[in-house]
Amino acid sequence: MEVTGKLHAKFDTQDVSASFKKREFVLEIVENPQYPQFVTFQLVQDKCGLIDAFALGGEVVVSFNLRGRAWNSPQGETKYFNTLEAWRIAPANVAAGSNQPVVNAPSVPPVEGMDITQLNDSDDLPF
């Protein structure tokens, strides 16, 4: 999934255990200017540093996965939790599908059409 919004807040990395760390940030998403939404995303493990490259107030595109889990309380109640786990962040002016590189993605030059009749075909293979 993907969403565009303004970077509203970013928080310090938390070491949850010896083998797990997470970092949260908040996007302001304005589909209706009268009711802006402030949505919390989570970065985990080696992705925690992705948000460092972005300044508060900047427009970003966040690629994320929706995660959910159930938890049974000591009283026997089942509660459900959702997490928006971000895995890529790019400046909004470098939209997905453009030929510009994004944070945490390799730089790949644009692919242009090729006229295969102009190839130097030095192979004499029969196929």
C-alpha cells in the first residue's frame, strides 16, 4: 500500500528487546482539508533510519504493509491491534513509477525502447 502526506513528527528509535527495535513517525494526510488525519507508521529493525533523510513538514510517499494481531488479556478478553509498517519512503516530488531513485531503492536508469535490428550480432548461433 502507498500513501502521500506531510511528515508531521518523527520519534526516536526504541529498543523493544535485545533483538527487536522500532521507530514511529506521523504523517498528516489531507483528503478533506476540514478534517486532516494524523496517521502513525512504524519502521522496524534496519529500516529505522529511513526517516532520517526527511525534514518535518516535507511531503513524502510512504510504502507500507498493514499488519494485525490478536492478544488475549489476563481477563480472557481478545483484543486486536493494527500496525502500518513502512518499508520505503520517498519525497513526494519523486512519485512511485517515476524514473527517479527513491530512498532504500537502487538507482536504476530509465529503460528506453531499443531497435534490435541495430544490434551488433556477432554470434553465429543457429537459434
